[in-house]
Amino acid sequence: MKSRFRTSHTLTQNVLSDSIYQNESVNNDIVIDLSSDQDTIPYVINKPPALVNDDKVSCYANSVIQSFLCLPEFHASISKKNTALNNILNDILLKKINCTATVRRLVTGPHSDDFAENQQKDAQSFCQALIQKLDVDDFGIFIKATTYELLNCQSCDVYTNGGEQLIYTYFLYFPENCDDVIDFNSMLMLKDSDRLCPNCNNCNLRTRSVVVCIKYLVVCLQRISPQGSKINTKFFNFAPESIHLDNQIFKVRSVIRHHGNTIESGHYTSLVNYDDQWWKCDDNRITRISSFDNTLEDVYLLVLEKC
């Protein structure tokens, strides 16, 4: 039996490891499963959490966290509450708090951006830093991927493989001088290279990065051109339930959209799939939507699940 309760939490200053919650009131709409015979009654998370953007720059962190919270392995990892970061993310999952400022501070490291600054940041950089911080837990097993370079010589028609590399984000690059609407598969084609073929020593080489993952793959559509302008290209022939990539089939679990002229300005939102229902997340405005936009308009990051 399930009962729905309307609850309100007033949070006072409370230290969890090195995370500090500031005074704030949060309204939650929570479903509690009363049929469970476990000592701890679990919360049933049926939609993304609403996250505030009072400082006008938290949208990049909000969209990434809302996207990851639809993954059950992410739930399992943060529910251990064995680190300050896990504690705060678990409270966001349970809708006890609705601010990501402490997450931004905890994710900041010596080799990453200062996400604690009151300044808009790149969602991809925050996404990678967050995964690296969570790497001590088993979530990293599911989100990491391996790439190797595929080389094809147009002169001797020989395919060779380059070295392997462990990655957290797989980058796809738009073709040069592409149209306003293109086939998504063109993002996966071989690109010209100025290197010499290791077999015939001719400069007629094409290359592409090939990816292999365990379950999830974070894909970044590199929308910044070499000239620094944003690429606003849309796609056709994109099937969110059947994405073929290097002999693997994926489906979309969430996407992060960027609205604006540069990645470190403008605004970020996300589209997230919870139990086969799509939701639009615009900070604290959570809206049920009927379908996924196949054109990938303004989409910057995709979280894919291997089928």
C-alpha cells in the first residue's frame, strides 16, 4: 500500500562531515511505500527533484545532478552516505534540500574549475569533475568508458587501431561547414588527419575515436566551433531508443540542453526519463512532457544507457 504525504522540512545549520546546510524551507511531494517490511521505509522517487537557482548561475550543476539522479546505480552509490558529497546528494535525491551550492563546493578540486564561484560554468566540466569525485564508489564502474583510435588510410586501404584511453566523456564533433540540420550519423564518420599512414607513409589518413562502455556513456556534442562561436545545428534520423554506436545499441536516459551563445553563459536545462516518463527540468520548474525532441535542439550532453 502506498500513501502520499505533503511534507515540509525546515533545515537549520547542520554539519555533515564538511557540508553545511543553510536555513531554508523545502516542500516535498513524497510517495512512501507502507508495504515494506524493512526497518527503513524507502522513498519512491517518481520524478526529478526541483532545484533552486537563486544565484542565477547554479543551472549547470542543477541540470547535471537532475540527469544523474534517474540512474539506479547513482542512487545506490550515494545512498551509502560514506562521504560528505554522497550525504548531500542523497538528501537532494530524497528532496530534503533543494540547493546544489554545497555540491559545487565539494566537487571543486585542485585540477578542476572553481565551481564554488558565483559564476556560470561549463556543464561538461562539472559533469566530469562530479564523476571523478564519485569514482571511489562503484558508480564509476558503470559510467567510465574506453576509447581507441581507428585509423584508415585512403591510399593503402588499411585499418589500424591506436592506443586505448580511459574517459568519462565521449566527444562528438560536428562536420566542418555543416548545415543547420544534419544526419546524426555524420557525427560518427571518419575525419581527415594530417598524420602519415604507419603502413605506406602517405599523408592520406582518416581517423575516428571508437568507444566501448559497460552500461552508461556521457556524450558531449562539441558545439563550440574553432572560431569560438556556438554551433546551433539540429539533427534528423535520430532515434532515442535505438542509437547505434560502434556495434553497441543505446537509448537516451537524459539530455542537458544549453540555451545561449557561449557554453559558460546563457542557461542550462535538462530532459530526464524517470520510469519511461519524460520530464523537463528547468531548475525548480519540473514539467511532465509527452515525448522526447528528436532534433536534439540545443542539446549539449547526452546520458546514454546500453541496451
